[in-house]
Amino acid sequence: MKNIDQQAIENIAVGATLLGTGGGGDPYIGKLMALQAIDKYGPVPLVAPEELSPDDLVVPISMIGAPTVLLEKIPSGREMVKILEMMETYTGKRAAAVMPIEIGGVNSLIPFAVAAEKGLPVVDADAMGRAFPEAQMVTFYLDGLAPEPVTMADEKGNTVLFNPVDAVWSERLARSLTIQMGASAAMSDYALTAEQVKRSAIPYTLSLAEDVGRTILAAQSKSRSPVPALLKKLNGHLLFSGKIVDVTRRLDGGFTKGEARFAALAPGEAKDVRLYFQNEYLLVQDGSHVLASTPDLIVVLDNDTGTPMTSDRLKYGMRVDILAFPAHPKWRTAKGIEVAGPKYFGYDIDYRPVEERMAEYKNMHHDKQGDGNIG
């Protein structure tokens, strides 16, 4: 067990934005909520699942909705505490800890705000190892665990508790409610025992986020690019460096959907790179060649500062580096690819690991250009 203080929150905010692959909600808002709560109530213990008693109740705390909405519709903070209290009332058990359902932006940080206020630890794990846009895209669903009950609340004071038959129905019902709640709401599902979390969650992802954030901030303090260190730390690949020449995004069904187009920064590099997103980055293509796809992690960094960029903050003219990292092995199973692979999102391509795609692409590019200057 270790205590998470304000500096650790600063690190996690940066690292979780990278691991969140463009989604997970605006990190700045989540950071402010966590910092304020820690300032008021003190540091928050971070515990591994095995440090809890096997039957202890662990409650995930998250936001659901379109990331762009959070830029204008700020949470009150009460809705996050309310979903926890509703879960405790329904189950008849006091929560022993809270946890993030995903690693990314606001959803990595608001559990700390709730934990500080309620005097609880946060579990050093999540159910994605990244961020995904839909509620069934969690390792708990891959392992056959039930999401019920689901508690939801908004900043106006509306609360809902429902028992979906499975996680797909949880997503459908919660998304409809979220739209009515203004396209952003607090949500808790998969309240599980510590033993279930230990068996099914992806461990130590908050510690990883803190480490990644520390790496990025250290590079920034020395005016260096964090890219080489990140590629080594996360076994990643540099897909492309370029300038955004067009961004289209829209609110659709409670998601922020869209694409960005890029022009190369260096002569001889890829010519027609496109990045597609649904809250999170899902697919990168150079013409007809796929460079990386979900469930692998696709990341956009500001080329000048190394700051990870969420999909709602991409703008015309921005110079960026696009990186990709291998997904956790659970997402590379047949079930994981069925749940969160490219075909689920409507892209008519088969999933292949990013390391395979980039080896093939570099060979092809080397044959055409006489060098291997991508990746």
C-alpha cells in the first residue's frame, strides 16, 4: 500500500491520458476534483486487490458519455458519491474500496475524489488497461461476471438504479439514460468482491499510469521528447509524425465520433494518414494500409510538448506524433477481439497485432523508399 498525494495525481493525470487512447473524459476536470478532495481530506491509500479481504466489496466509479460535453458541463462531484452510496444501500454492504473501471482521463481520477471524501482506498487495477467507449468492453464481461446492479446519477440530482440482463443491455440502457441526462453522467457497475477483482481485473494500471506520467513530465522538464522512453517502457511503435489538416467530429448516440487527417512532417513519409475515433482512437490507416487498430492502444502526443491529446482536443494545424502499444493479452483473445476489435466498430478489417502490422509496413515502405523512416 502507498498513499497517493497531489504530485502523484498530477503524474496519473498525464499517464492516464496517454493510456486512455484519446478517451476516458477530460483529465483536467478529473484532476481538479481529485486534487481538491485530497487537499481537503488528505492522501488516498492505493492498494493491490490482494491486500483486501477476499469478500470485501469493491465499487467502480466512472463517468459515461461524450468527452466533449465535459468541457462545458462540469460535474458537481455529488453524483459520484451518490452512485457509491446507492450501491452500498442496494447490496447491504459497505464498500471496502473503490476502483476505476478504465484507465483514461477523468475516469482514472474521480475514484480518488470519492475515496478521499469517504475515507476509502483505491484499488490499483482497472477492467480495460486503457479506455473503451462502451460499458461491456471490460475484462469482467470477458470473464462472464454480471454488471448488476447499475447505479447512475447526474449533476441535477437525478438517480437511477437498474438490473440489466447482461453488460450489452447495461450499455444500451445506460447510454439512453446518459443522453437524457445531458450526454454525461456518473455510473457504477460491476460492484464485485476483492477476490473477483483480483482474478479478472488488469492489475497495477494506476501505478503504470503514474510511472508513464512521471516519464512524460520529466522529459518535458528537460525540453526533450518523451517518445523514445515511452516506446521502450510500453513496447510501442511510432506510427507517424504529422500535422493535422482536417478534423471532423460529431455527437452521435452519446459518443464523440469522428476522424482526423494528417500531412507528413518529413519528406518521403506516409501521404494519406487518417485516424478514426469513437471517444477513443480506434484505427490508423495510411491509404489502404492499416497501421494499428483497436484493441491495441493508439495514442496522439503533441509533437512540441509530448503532451497526450484526447480526441476532443485535436485541432487543425496541430503537430503530433501517433504511437501504438500492444493491448493486454486478454484483449487479444478471440472474445476480446469480438468485443472490442475493429469489426465491432464497423471497420471491415481483421485485427492483427500492431507489431505485425508495423513490421510488414516498414518492410513495404523500405522497399518503396529505400529507407525505413516510419516506426
